[in-house]
Amino acid sequence: MKVKFIIFLFASVWLALIVRVFSLAVSSNSYYEKLSERNTIKHEKIAPVRGEIVDVKNRPIAINKLGFKIQLAPHLLSKKKKKEFEEEVDLLLELFADLKREKIVKNYKKRDSYYNHNYIDVVAFIPYEQMMPVYSRLNLRDNIKIVSAPKRYYPYKNTAAHMIGYVARANKKDIDNDPTLELIGYTGKTGIEKYYNKYLQGIPGVREVKVNANNQEIEQLSYTPPQEDKKLTLNLDIELEKYITSLFEGKVGAVVVMDTKGAILAAGSFPNYDLNIFVSGMSYKMYNELASSLDHPFTNKLTHGLYPPGSTIKPSLGLLYITSNKIGDSWSVNCKSNLKVSGRTFRCWKRQGHGHTNITKAIRESCDDFFYKGSLILGNELMSEGLIRYGLGRKTGIDMPNEFIGVIPSRRWKMQKYHRPWSIGETVNMSIGQGDVLTTPLQIATQTALVATGKLPVPHFAKYVGDESYNPEPRDVLNAKEKRKLPIIQQAMYQVCNSPHGTATNYLDSKVIIAGKTGTAQVIGIKQDIKKRKLEHELAYYKRSHAWFTTYGPAKNPQYIVTVLIEHGGHGGHAAGGVVSKIYNKLLELGYIKEKKRKRRRK
């Protein structure tokens, strides 16, 4: 019995050994073959070149400067190779005087490890003209690798800075969201560069090479080129942009020039900054000066600036009034300059009042009392619902990142935000674009386009994404009655800019006859016991009202929207009328508006 057990034991052990040998030699062959392949075949990703951004006339506004990055071989900090490392660093410092030893060493140590067998980036960018004289000398050294590395460059510097945006080094969060950025190194951070980043950055290529035990390349097995140089064509006209930038010298605010279908020809947020400082890096001192400025140069005021719209909201509210079953287009008021509601006095801007006022006069002369009294009839809910339908209090859909929606207040909004009930005084305040009402300049521009054409456009910078045109259709948001009554509002806006009593007439010098609406939006409250208000120029700068002027032209055949906001500019027509006039004259000069009008006389 013992002999049988011993024989069985030996047989079992030998059988197990045979099975294991078979498994290793035959069944696991493919696994170990792949493992061996990993040790001999290397897949090297190739970073794509970022696509250029050009304006409507194919002038480059975001390009790539040709240059190179310098890499050092790994594992040079060991005792045996430390001297080689020092020699390579000394050579780089000798050839490029601007380099710093501490930075090179820091970059190397950050990536060097026992497990890393790839060359390490130590210098991010050397311009082409500096590298060429020494390229052959460096290329002969085994421990140094020179790799093509284009750098983003903005030839127009601060022009349209907030719209174009900039690229900068990708951080950990960026890389976690898109692992490709670990290879590329840079990503769009703001503006168009960020919104279209996935398209512009392209797709990496792959190079498959055979290497030996020392990680030296023996042969190239395959090559898949990167998908790169993806061109983005904008509707922006850089010549118009430069002109508008000059008009805003010393001013704070925003501007947008847009065709009635939403294509943006020019837009700006002021003050601005040189985009190239974000690519190359800036000092802490420079950053702190920009970040701490009360004029907020880092804020894109076109889409992120929230302002009380003041009287620019009146054309839209007027349309709601005259199409309401509660009010109608024949309704009028007797403006006596003030209205008492719940123990509070609401004043019209004109001290002596406007007298008998209908919808046309109310918009033409910006009578507050008309809108106060209309709001008490229409009510907050219908006002709020209508304005949101017209495009306020929601995103416009522009191809820019993180657009703000603004605020069109309502009873439910106030209860959710402040846990307090709505008051009748807030309805009155809302009727002249004050109180909690907040809009972006872009929303006011799209609202103006709605009045001009009857359709709400989707504003957009892109004209062609590659070979594909980008042309979102305007939205039909007006009901049948609103469309029928719209000419009444259009006529009133025409009179704002052309009637002797219009709030903008005396401030215009445009060769194009336009229609529009001025706005003076208060930034501070006025105490009830103050009967005689200070004039805008008598107030401290940051207490002055914001000046609005939103327009469309030509008035009889609307083609373009021009909306201007000047922070703390005071009266809308006075502060912005000259800027708007010059922009229309430039549109005429550049051929955007074909029909030349007789030069207007100053009133």
C-alpha cells in the first residue's frame, strides 16, 4: 500500500510539472511574446501643431512661432554620469545666455526617475533663429535631443484679447480632463482658444520603433502622422478691431459689432492686455497689478460683465406693454416727474416731467414714468417671462466659454435666493432696468437685433471650423401679435437717433442713419430725501452711472448691431454717441454697409 502511495505521489508531481511546462512553453507563449515586445518595441507619441486662428480676411491672429525644446537623457544624476550631466548643462548655458542653471536642474529632477527611460524636457522653448547656429553642435551629443516645439504667438497683442483668449501650460486638472495635454503641454485657457481647444490642438501621431536594451533606437516600424494645423476662420475683422481698440483708449467697458444674423465682426472688453504675456509668463508684480485693478482687466466684460441695463431694456418692455391685453398700443400717461408707490417716490429723469406720453414718446425721450405705471399694470411675472423669452436672463449661445446668464428677477427667484417676498417697488424699479436686473452687453446686443429684425440671433465668432461653415439660424421667439406691433418700437428707436427730441440725436455724427436706445444705469442708490440730484460729472468716478448706447443700422434696412457700454460714463448718448458714430462710419469705409448716406447735421 505504501509503495502504491509513493508511486502515485511521484506520478502526480511529474504530471503537474509536465502541465506547467506545457503551459509556459505553449499556452502562455503569446503572453510572453507580447511582454518581450514591450521591452523591444516602443510607441512614441508625436505632439500635433496647434491650428492657426485667422480673421475674416484670412489675416492670422493666433499663430505658432517656430522653435525647439531641449531634452536631456534620463539617469544622468547617478554618480557615474553626474559629470556628463554637468557638462551638458554648462554647454547649454554657454550657448544660450538667457538660460538659468537652477531652472534646468529643477526641470530635470522633477521628471528623472529609475522608471523613466524617456528624454526629459529641460528647456521649453528656444526660438528658431537662436537654435540654428548651434543646432548641429548640439545634435551630435548623445545626451541631448532637440525637438521641434512651436510656441503660440499673438501678432496683434492686446487687440480683441478677451475674445481670442490665450494658451498656457496645462495644469493637473487640465491633464486629468484630457490626458493628451500631458504630451502637448499647453491648452486654451480663455476665449476662443478655450472654446475651440479640442479642435485646434489636433490629435497626436504615433511612431513605433524597435529599441535595444539601452533604449537606443534600432529601426522605425510604423508612423502615423498627427492630425494638426487645423485652421479656424472667424467673422472678426482685425482692422475694425484695431480701430475700435483705439476708440476705447482710456475708457473702461465693452463693445460688440454684429450682423443681424449673429456673426460678430468686432468685440472688445476694456481695459485689455497683451496675450503673449500668458504664453511666456509674467512676473508676480505684473500679475498683481492687473488682478488688483478696480477696472478688472482680466474680466471679459462682453460675456462675464453683469450690469444694470438701464433704459436699454425699454424697447423690449415696450413691446410687452403694447401687445398685452392689459395695456395696448394706444395707452398713454401724464408724466409729472414722480410717482409714489408704497410710501416711496420714483422719479423720472426729467425734473419737470414729460407731460402726455405714449409708447413712441416714452422710448424716444426715455420717459421713466411711462414704464413705472405700465409695470404696475403688467406685473412682474409677465415682465419677467417676456424678457427671458426675448433673450435676457439666459445664455445667448455664443461660442465662448462660461457665458454668464445675468438676472431677470421674479417673485420665485427672490424667494429662492433671499427667502423674502417680492415688493411692488421692485416691479417699478425693474421697469427701467434697475434694481436686481443684470445683463451682459452681448445680451443687450441680441435684444437689439430682435427688435431690428423680429428674430433673436445666436451670436458667433466662428465663420469656418476647418472647411465647415458655422452659421446658426436666428430663433423665432415673437408671437404673431408682437410681430405685427414691432414697427411701433422700431419707429420709436428711429426717433431716438433722428428726432429733435431724441435722447441720442445731438450726440451723433454718423454717415449712416441709425436707430437705437440710450441708457444711463445707476450704480448707487439715491436717497429719498434728496430732491436735487447731482449731475453725473459732479459725482466721484466710481459713483457715476454706466453709459449704454445700443443701435442698429441702417435704420430702414437693418444690417448691423453696434452696442457700446462705457463704465461710469454718465449719460448714454453723451458718452457713447461719438464712439457709435465712428464705428458706423468705419463700417461704411470698409464696405460692410454699401449704401452711403448724406452726412448728418449736428442738432
